[in-house]
Amino acid sequence: MGKDTKLKNSYKKMLEWYEYRAVENSRSLEKLLKLLPELDIESPADPSYDKDVDDLESLKLIYETSIRNFESQVDKYRKLIDEI
């Protein structure tokens, strides 16, 4: 196997990984976006519940950011593959 072929295969593996992560995080984000409006944030609740809701709101931002990052990585590896 030539050096370029080996490198191209490695790039493809990275591309597949980032595509997978983008899809999985998108699915998780969809579920989270359905869950959040269903949660009661008005009623007095146990402090641990309030913290968990806050954590889910933070997780939403993390998913959104990571999806953009993974999509950027996908674009990068597609370009790298095309350049070989």
C-alpha cells in the first residue's frame, strides 16, 4: 500500500468518525430539545432538579457547538481526501 493510499485511508477513517459524532450529537440534541420544554421550571423544586435542568440547558449549548465543530472537521477531511 502506497504512502498516499495509507494516508487517504486514515483521512477516511477520521472523516467517518466525525460524521458519526455529528449524527449522534444531532440525535441527542433533538431529544434534548423535545425534553426541555416538557420540564417544569416554574414550580418550586428540589435544588438538585434545578441544577439538573441548568445542566441540560448547558448541554444544549455544548451539543450545538460540538455539532458545528464536527461538521467543520468533516469538511476539512473531505478536502484533504480530495487533495490526495
